[in-house]
Amino acid sequence: MYEKIIHKQSKISVIGLGYVGLPIALEFAKHVPVIGFDIRPDRVELMRNKIDPSCEIESSAFESCDIFFTADFTDLKKANFHIVAVPTPIDEHNQPDLIPLIKACESVGKVLKKDDYVVFESTVYPGCTEEDCVPILEKLSGLKLNVDFKAGFSPERINPGDKVHTLTSITKVVSGSDAESLENIAKVYELIIKAGVHRASSIKVAEAAKIIENTQRDVNIALMNELSILFNRLGINTYEVLEAAGTKWNFLKFFPGLVGGHCIGVDPYYLVHKAREIGFHTQVITAGRFVNDSMGGYVAKQTVKRMIAQDKNIRTSRVLVMGITFKENVSDIRNSKVADIIKELKSYMVNVEVVDPYAQAEQVMHEYGLELKDKIGGDYDAVIVAVSHNEYIHLTEEYFKSISADCGVLIDVKGIYRNKIKDLVYWSL
């Protein structure tokens, strides 16, 4: 397969052209022919015009790429090496939502040919590729794994907004359904991954490796969040504690904050789901998820408490929330925990206004039913800086005073203004 690809006798297809799929497709298209498939024709049309619908990639990245964008899954017949990079979210009950992945498998299964490869990048629980995906491929194609076609798993490691740790500079974990597929998949990815690839011993090992990357971060951040709640009650600033503790060489430098997005706030639930299937209760992982999922409400309650202490009438108060994306300097609003802050504030009948220099208004309205303001007003009873966008980092106390009412409250979720606020009522995690 590798030889056919490098000699352009076989094409690569990428199914799902979002934050993960499009960068992969474009990178491969610099070297070999690629078919980029997405179910939404409007997104496909944008990409044909060298526009990234996710606003992550510059139009120049589309230059000199041998890629054909399509919303017709039958075009996938022209490819022999299929990469599936669709979202794997959770539902309202925090259960894995495999619908996008299953539909992608159905599309690939209908066009799968003898000797084809299917490699999954979507984050899943250990066993999902072989137990959930492969049976669909076999049923719809009439082919047999390792006899007629090969499969593999190579988890995505893309960090939205990160211009340093990019796709090609991060070691790629690869796995295959047998020794031959492992080697071919590894060589194909070595075409674009400058940092090299790590050959995992099995598909399940690769699946597990990906999901514990984010689970580990989730648990560590949960510890910091719990300590932040404790230190708040003790009247100690959490960031000052972490600064002091961080002087020891082996102290792990995690910080409190909102844990959202499509990875850290989601992946642990996939592991919890699989554990329950085999009768194992994950106490630490589940506890960490509970702590992190509750932080939005906690921030809102701390805001209301400080407004009440300033004799604010909560029902007529105005609060400005700065930042709605799930992390700094990106446009991605998926699973943003800032929405939890806003929801909790509104339960107190607080009037909330939201601004964000990166988020798209129509997406915020569609996802959360919230209006994104074009500009910042004034006379706010409280201002919550929820996301540490570059545009917010150097704001001064004078600026916040200029947009605040008398006895204003400044809530600094990420602690970026620590030791800089003298007059306003100030609080951070």
C-alpha cells in the first residue's frame, strides 16, 4: 500500500474535514493525491475556495495541494487508504455518542474494496475500532479484516490554536490490525510527520494511549480546582500557592480552570463508559469529571456572592462575560464551560452580556442560544474574564473601572490580573 501511495497509484481519502481532518488532508496533499470528504456541502464549498470553515488554517495552506473536496461519499471509491477523522462527542447524559463514527463507517463500508486500508483517528475507548467499527465495514463491504482489507488506529493529537506543537511536529502513534498493516500505516504517516511515529503493539493499546493523555490532564486539573475551592475558604490565593510549590523541580505545574472542549472534557467519559461495560467503577476519573464539570457553576456563585456583598440588586444587575470559546485564542466553542457560568448566572435572573474576539456569533447562538455582542458597553456590576485571549491579557484596572458601575466586581478565572487590581473587588480561582 505504501509503495502504491508514494507512486500515486493509490489515493488517500480523509473522512471528516474539521479541526482534525482538514490539516491532515492538506498535509498529505502536499505529497500525494487526496480526496477530502465532508457531509456538509456548504463546508466543502468553502474549502474548494481555500477557506477553512473552522478558521484555523490560512488560505495559503491550500496552495500546491493535490486535493479534491467532495460531499458525495461515492467519490471515496477512488481512494484505497481511508482516514476517518470524525467527531466523537458525548450526549446529554455524558455517554459516548458514536453516531458520527458509525455513519462514517457505513459510508466507507459501502465503497470499501479488496486490499483497501481504513485508519481511524477519532478518539474512542479501547476496543471500539475492532468491536464497533470493523463489523460495520465487514457487513457492508462483504470483505473480511486481514484477509481482504486492513485496519488501523492512529489517534489525533492536534491542539487547536497551538502554532508550536503542530501536526507534523508531534510524534504520531500508529497501530495496525496485523504486522503488515502496522508497517504500511507507519510508513504512510512518516510521509508527513517530521517528529516520527511510535508503533504501538496493538490497536487497543493505541486507543488507550490516546484516551489516557487527556484523562491524566483532566484528573490533575481537577485536583487543582478542588484545591482552589479549599484555598478560597482558607483565604489563600491558589496561584500564589502554586507559584511557591512550583519552585521544586518535580512539582507538576497544573492550574485550576474551566475544562471544556472536545478532548479533555469529553475523553474521560469514554473510558468511564468502557469500564462500566466490564463491571469496573472508575473512582478517581469519575470524581475528577465531577469536580471539573461543576466549576462553571462555582464561578457563577462566587460572582453573585461578591455582588451581593457590594449591595447589588441581583435581578437588575448587569454582568459582562469576556470569552466564550473553550480555550484561549481559538474560535472553537464546542463544550465550552463558560456556557455553564452564564447558565448559572441567568438562574439568578442576572442580565448577562457576552463578547469574544474569536467566536462566531451564529455558532454561539446555534450552540448555546446566546447573543454575542459586537462591542463592550459600560456600567457593569461585574466583569468575568473567562478566557485568557491575547486581547485581554494586557488590560488594566483603569480599563475595567471604565466599564464598571460603582463598587464593581472583577472575576478573573485564569488569574491573569493577580496583584494588579487595587480598587475593584477582585476574585480568581
